[in-house]
Amino acid sequence: MEFITKFGMHRVIEPKMIHPQPAWKIDNNLEIYDNEVLLEVKIININSSSFRQICTEYNNDVNKIKETILKIVELRGKLHNPITNTGGILLGVVKKIGKNYDNKANIKEGDYVIPLVSLSLIPLKIDKIRSIDIASAQLHVEGQAILFSSNHLIKVEGDINPELLLILVDEAGSCLQSYLSSKENDNILIMGANGKVGLLSAFAVREKIGNKGKLVGIVYTDSSKKALQKYDVFDEIYVCDTTNPEEAYKTIMRYGDKLFDFTINCVHTFGTETFSILSTKDKGTIYFSNLTANYNSACLIAEGIGRDINIIPYRGYVEGHADFVIKLYKKHKDLRELIDKWLNKKVSRQIKNEEKAITQFSKNQIKEINLQDYVFMSDEIKKVLCNTVKVANYECNVLITGESGVGKEIFADIIYKLSKRNQGPYVKINCGSIPENLLESELFGYEKGAFTGASREGKLGFFEIANGGTLFLDEIGELPLSLQAKFLRVLQEKEIYRLGGVQPIKVDVRIIAATNRDLADMVMNGKFRKDLYYRLNVFHLYVPPLRERKDDILPLAKYFIDKYNKKYYMNKHFEESALLYLLEYPWYGNIRELDNLIQRLLISSDHNTISVMDVINNLDNKEFLDKNNNLSLKEELEKMEYNILMNAKMQYITTRKMAKALGISQPTLVRKLKKYNL
């Protein structure tokens, strides 16, 4: 029992008896155990990748940021962003000390302390967020937290402002790790040299290499380079985009730099792994100072170009890192000045650079995700794509919703291709297409002889097949209640039992689920488990129907007619009036309906020009009428005709041009305009 309470395992609610960090939910009841400490929380410093993710998602809307943070704490009993899987650190006042607490730091009630552990494992309650500083990712709060005996902490003493001390200590392990990994004569590269970790690491490794080695910094803008050139810490500073490895590599080579002995990647942006590898020599070292970088991808890239590189992933706690960074800060006036400038830089500039980095990432990676079969022009779909790119590199489950035929699987494919698991298996399952009596054996597999008709060798389930990769579960709303509890257990404990098996099998699978049903409504009606819903819905992507993104209709129509003209050796095209009709049709079957219609049109039409009547005669009006059963077919057609005439009137100045575009005579057009008082 002492072992369990020392590490906080007694506080875990879901799933039971694991460490608090990977747990989904922990108990934040403020009645402390004998070996715990109760803190009154004053300031929270959120992990930078977590805070940027929240800020980017809500466009720096402070109220929505507050709501999201409070919701995470309420849902999980701790500040543990389920998307980035990170937390942060806090500063608080000791309120109560349990009688059996292992008080190595000799704290007493009333002391200000900073626990050197992530908020992703500390029981926390936040009563109120008083203010948010977006530039420093700091919250001033009213709340309480629980510390365990195993949690290292430091007392806040001396002449450093507590807010600043919290900023320095957070991620300070990266600073000390950079120092420990560097050697006296090293040629060192720091990516993201103008950020907090980049600056701290620069002064740390300069102490190690002195004047014998060389220190090169990479920044994103000319203004950042100009600001750093005033100080003596860097020998050279280059401006380049590290998400564009070819251009970045050319930049450092252009100035005659050799490959580096030691590369420190302090960039909090996806897609920088390739340049990290390219810039580091064989037998050299790379240290990723944050959780954003894809360690697995870096290893595979190094293998692919045939370099033996020591790759050090992000480390959290490094013994002595708090004392090290405090001494470093006090020792160097230039560092203090640079950190002060970093803290006081304009928030708008920070946001602009973040958005620019995301946009650039999308441009560089878009070639890799093979979108030629998915056409989009609307702002609505561009937003969905942007969010898809953002979430791809985070190890979290994603729920994609939208009507049938909107292209949900396309976005699942993008997530897989841009994720850290893109070298692993990608298994796609339609939960609605597998009979209920077979679904369990298909998902979890079975042992030999598990049931009548079972294979003699047994069978792997989809979870085992997808191990180390991604499992896409389409139509997740069709998962029967009888299986939902077992499915939840897999997500919680990362293990399965085959049918007929008694030994648990560990699985490491990322889940992307999709549905055209309203899962929240199903939860309310008892048809879908609430706990499973929250597990799946860590990040939600909603793909709007085609009728809500009309800017996509004509580009899609052009794409499909070109595609099937080539397939069927034809050369057909739409009259402009037919295209106007396509814009007004509601497309309840979405992209799939448009695709099918254009195939029918090419096959059934007798002429190379497809008219508006060809379109009307080939539409499946049954679903259209079912959706609009209050109107007759005549009334629906008149409604569409009115909209077509309105669009034509807005586009063309004269009735002669309107009539030509619509493919009718001018007298007929005039009669129709009079009919609708246009």
C-alpha cells in the first residue's frame, strides 16, 4: 500500500491501479492522505505545446481558452491536455502536510513551492482563472493541488520573481540536458534559437564549449536574427524555415558550414525532423528538447540516409536542473535581457508566426498526403483540413462526424499519413458491415478452438493487426452496447483478450472513429456509453455537408466530369444553366451523390452538351422529396428555377446574355422573369 500511495496510484479512478500520468481520470478530492501535501495554487505555467494547441484552436479567444482549461480539469481531475498529452507546472503555497509525508525538501506550511512534476499527474482543482498571459502561457488562478511523496519540488526563495522562476524552471531539464550532451570542441546547431529553451540552451552549451567550439543559431525571421546579433552568444545566425528541409539545408551550406556534431531542436513546430537529421554529421547527436518532434520519424529518416546518429528524445525531470538554470540566469546579464525581451514580445506577432508556421507546414506536407482525388475550394473545408493537419501529429483519438458521403475517410487518411505512426499499419474497419455475432472475434481475435468453426490456428484481431499503427473505425455508432464495455477497456488499459484466451495481449493503437450518427444524442438515450464517447471524442472534426459549402460543388463537378470523360473516352460538358442548377440542388447524398449523378449523365445523355433537363431527369428525386415532403415536385422545381434566375440576373447585365447562358430564348427568359417578379 505504501508503494501505491507514494506514487499516487491510489488516486487513479480510470483505469484503476496505474500511474496517475497515463490515467484518464484521477481523484482530486482535497481530503489528503497521510503521505500527501495540500497546496493552494497561485500560478500555472501550461506546457507550451499544450497551450499553443488550445490557443490556435480557439484563435486566442481568452474566454474559450479559460473554458477549455476548466473543462479539462473538471473532466480528468488534473490539467492533462488529451490532445497533446502534456500538462505544465505550478507555483503554490503549502496549506497542509500529511503526518507521514516524506519531507526531503524540509517544507512547512506557508512556504511557496514549485513541484518539479507535470500537472498531468497532480490532482488539481481550479475554482477560478483570474487572468491569462498568452505570451508566457501563464495563468493566475484560485485552486488547490495535491502532491505525493515521490514528487520533487523546490522552495521559492531568493530574489527572482516567482512568475519568472516558474517560466525558467518549466522545461529547464532541456537546458541541462543540452549542457550535459555537448562537448568542448563541438560544432553545435540550435534550431529555434530565439525561443526560451533555445536561449537557455545556447548560454548553457556556450559555458561547455567556450571559444573552442562553434555555436550556430537558426531563427525564423530577419528581425529575430537582428535582435540576437547584438549579443555574443552565437557565432553565426541563419534565417530559414526548418520545416522546409531542402531550403534550410541549402542555407547553412551556402555559408560554408559543415555538418554539426550536436543539433538541439527547440522548434515547437511539426515537420522539423528531416532537417535535424540532414544537418547532423554521422556519429553526431540530436537532442529534441520538446514533445512536438517525432522521435520515431527521426530514427527512420536517419536510417534512410545511412547515418549513425545518437538521437536523444525529450526528457522531463533531470536531477539538478532547477538549480542549474537559476544559476545560469543569475550569471549572465545578456540572458536576463533576452529572456525579458522574449517575455515582452507582442502577442500578435507570436500568434502570426505560429499561424505562418502551420500554413507553411501544410504546404510542405500537402504533397505527401495525395489529395488529388479530393477537391475542395470552400473556406469551410479549408478549416477542417487545417484542424486535421494540426491534430495529426498528436497521439490522441479523433472522432470525425458528418453526413454519409461527405468524405470522412479522406480526413482519417490525412491524419494517418501526417502522424508519427505513418510507418506503422493502417487498418480500416466498417463497424456496420460486420455482423454483430462476428464483430467481437474480428476486433479482438480468437484462440484455436474458441468456438465451433474456429480456425485451428486461431486468428489475430484488428487491434493486433493494427498494433503500432492506426485503427480507423467507420460507423462507430453501430458498435453494439454489448461490445462497448470491452472496447472501452482496450482504450483504457491498452490490452486485449482474444476470444477463448486468458492472457492479456498488449496493444498500442491510435483510434480514429467516424460516424454519421449523433453520438451525443445516443449517449442521452442510453444507446452509447458516455465514458466511451469521451474516450473517442478527444478531438472532434466535423465535415459539413455539400449544401453548406457550395463553393466546392462546381470544382467537384468539373473534377468528376473530367475523370469520367477520360474513363469512358468521352468529351462531354455542362451547359451553364446546368451548372447553376447543380449549385441550387441540396445534395442530400453529398459528394457520393454528385459523383454518381455525373456518371449517369455521361452514360445516358445523347449529346456532348449536358443540359439542365438532363440533370433534372437523372437526379434521384426520391430522397430530395423525402427531405421536403411539405412541397410538391412542381413547387420544388419552381423554387430552384427562381434561384437559378436570381443567380443569372446577378451575373449578367442584359437579358440577351442571361438567355444565352441559360440555354433558352430571350422571350422565354423574359416570361419567366415576369412570372417570378424578377
